[in-house]
Amino acid sequence: MPKMKTVSGAKKRFKLSGSGKIKRKHAFKSHILTKKTKKQKRNLTLWGTVSKADESNVKLMLNMK
């Protein structure tokens, strides 16, 4: 049986928190930033967590399941 490989796009986008949750970055922070407020851009900088609905798919991509 061959080795299971992680999806290389997923390993760049997701990180594991200390409690075992999967962290992700927010979208909409790459360009067209002039029309967004300071508060909006600041909040997009923070890490979010992957929703329960997507968690199983992300774990499969990262070979955690």
C-alpha cells in the first residue's frame, strides 16, 4: 500500500491549535483593501477556526483521520 500524502495546498493553509482544533486564515485580505475599513482589515488578520461541517474534509486532506 502506498503512503498517504497530504494535499500540499492544505498544509499551507491550515494549522493545528493546541486544543486540536484546525485554524485557518480569513479570505478577502489580499487586494482591493482601500474600500475596506481599518476594523474590517484588522479582524481579517486574525486566525479563525474551521467550521464543524468542513472539519472532516480538512482532516482527510491533512491525513489526520
